[in-house]
Amino acid sequence: MAGNESKANLMRVHKALQEKGYNPIGQIVGYLLTEDPTYITNHLDARKLIWKIDRYNLLVDIVASYFESCEK
């Protein structure tokens, strides 16, 4: 599971992308698939924050959450 710091960083990245008028989910997915930092704005240091998040662990959490929601 992602730590509280990773979750907080991801929420800050989401906020920064929203503030700049981007589709936060689309931009974060693009980054996760490619690791191309240009998907993430520098606004509010979002690019620095996203680099602190372990992509593998985040993807594990996302997939686990998906299957947990399907079982309900």
C-alpha cells in the first residue's frame, strides 16, 4: 500500500493539474504509462512531488482497489 506521504503527494499533484486546467486523471495516467514528466505541471512543485511516488506501488494499489470494488 502507498504510504500517507505518497497519497498526500498524489492529491497535491491532482490539485495542481486541476488549477492549471488539465484533466488530472488523464495526465497522471499518461505519466504512469510513460514516466514522461511533461505530463505533470511544475505548478505547486507537482513534478517534484510525482517523482517521490513509487509508480509500481501506486499501480498495485490501483489494481487492488479495482478488484476490491468489483467484489462488493
